[in-house]
Amino acid sequence: MDHVSPRLRAFLSEPIGEKDVVWVDGISHELAINLVTKGFNKAYTLLGQFLLMHKNEAEFQKWLICCCGATECEAQESSNCLKEWCSCFL
């Protein structure tokens, strides 16, 4: 992992638990609102979507951009965050 943002470091420091989706690195307030309206209000529900896509970052990023209105940067950061979390906790 090259540069680790403080937000990513905080997310990786403990299990997901009941964290809101906005805790995921790369998820802006605006994107969080879009995700919540689609039923992804918790970080673990977003992680579930990532796992349903077999941890395929490209597919997950495409889904975030096309279905949830994420920017490319948001999609890359959030998929990296979930990938790193899986490496630490699964």
C-alpha cells in the first residue's frame, strides 16, 4: 500500500461493525446519500456488494459509477478501501 490516508487508516484499524457507509474511504457525503437511497446505509452492506462481485475491483467500480453516481476517484478509493479491509480481516 503506497499512501494511506488517515481515513483509510481509521477504517482499517478495526472491524466494520455498525459503521455508516460514509466511513468507507472514498465515499463522499453526496455519494453516501445516493447509496443510502439504494439501501446501502452501512459499510457492511457495501462490503457485501463488493463480496458478491467476488472482490472484482473493476466490476465494483463500474457499479458504483453507473448505478450510484460515484466519480472515478471515489470508486477507486472505496474499492481499494474494501479490498484492504478484506486483506486485514478475512
